[in-house]
Amino acid sequence: MEFPLIVGVDGSDSSLLAIDWAVDEAARLGVPLRLVHASRWERYEGATLPGNRDRPSEQMMGQNIVESATEQARRRNPGVKVSGESLPDDAVYALLREGRNATAVVTGSRGRGELVGLLLGSVGLGVAARAECPAIVVRGDTAGLHGQHERILLGVGDPATGEEAVRFAFREAESRGCTLDAVRAWRCPAHETTDHPGLADEPERYHEEQASARLDAVLHDAMADHPDVKVCRTTVEGTARKVLVHRSAAADLVIVGARRRHGHFGLQLSRVGHTLLHHADCPVAIVPQSV
């Protein structure tokens, strides 16, 4: 069974960019596209359009948004199977529910009515921080949005929290036929003891070697499973969030893992993921890992 790629649509400019990006992604992966608009329009039952007293105006607007989005998607690529639905529900909850049986959930970086000062809309943030499937926020500059760099950027975390992100990144690179940049950031603690024999003479070298070893361990199985993917592995001194934001300017998609603790209903997003969602120069994929 092919799980669809879900796209949250609301008629905003950001949503239109997300639709085009998602159509191209669905075509690469060979999966259907499902467009979802969600709003609690039942509370507007008293507000009807002139000449149509049977249907709430908000419901009509939602259906118009889905129809327009569907038409845009089919124009973008007639070969992609497209369906759409307008749901009377909170947008975040609707997309989280749809994401339980999805290849990924895609949103724009800003929605209709978002405050000007917000760097990321509340729907994109809510979905990225809680989805059970990969969540992709479409943002960034033109080159990244159109895949002109031909590079995927993977922020490599620990094996216990990043295996799904690694597998997702290799599948993306393979479907695009592009290079995968796998990056592990490292730092020397400011007040580190030198009792460990590896730290006595060259603490920087020790930490870099540890980062390189962890990078190799995390990538090993995926590289064996995807031998045709060209991998550029790099260890960089610095904080992961700063390193990845900087390198996102030369990527078409940046991917990081996220912990998902069962039974925890709050936002489950690391500082790295949060920073990328607000500042990356290309689309961002947050890939959950159950722990």
C-alpha cells in the first residue's frame, strides 16, 4: 500500500509554494498526493453566503481552497494522483491525524493570518513538533526550493535518536540522484577534565575523532543499503544548529531527527530542529524517532 504525501493547504502564498514542492516530491517517490484544508468552520453556521443558506461560508471557502489547490497540483504534474478534502477540525490536529498513515506531511512556513513577526506559522511548528511521520516545512530561497543545489543535508545525531532520519535522508538522495552531505558537529567543553588519556595532549583531535567514529557508526548500514548514493561525510566544530543553518544555504533539503516519547503531548522538538524551522535557507524535514 502506498501511503500518500499529505499537504496542508490554506490558500496562502506559503501554501502555494508547498503544493508545488510536494507535487515534485510525490512524483519522485511515486506516491499519491492528498491535499488537506482544515478549519473549525462549523462554528460559523450562522454566517452564510448570499444565495446559499445551506452551507457555512467558511466551509465554502475551505472547499474552494482545496479545489484551487487540486487544480494547481494537476497543472504542475498531471501524472501525480491527487485528491483533496476540507475538514471541520483544528488544522494541527487534522494534519497530525492524517500523518498516521502518510509518507510525510508537508506544510508551508506561514499560514493565512499569521502575525507578521512570526518566523514560522503555528501550524507548521505544531505539526513538525508532534507528527508521527516525517514533517516537512517548505521554506528557503529559490535555489533550495527548486532543487538547484542537487545536495541533501543530513544533521547526524546519535544512533538511538537518528536512525529514521538517516534512512529518510538516503531515500531522498537516491530518489533525487543527488549527493548526501552527512554532517556531525562537535565541540570541546569549556571546563573539561583532562584525566582521560585521549584528552591529555590534543582535546580537539580527540573530540573530532569521536565525532567521526559516531558518524561512521550511524551511516554504516544505510550506506550498505544504498550503495549508489554519493555520501560526503563531514565533522565540523561548532554547535549543530549554527553549523546546519549555515550549510543549508547550499542544500535543497535539510534533515534532522526528533525524539518522540509515547504519551507525551507537548511539543517534542530539539533546539536544532526549532532553529532550522525558523532560519534554514531550504526546506526542512523533521523525522521522528520513537524512544
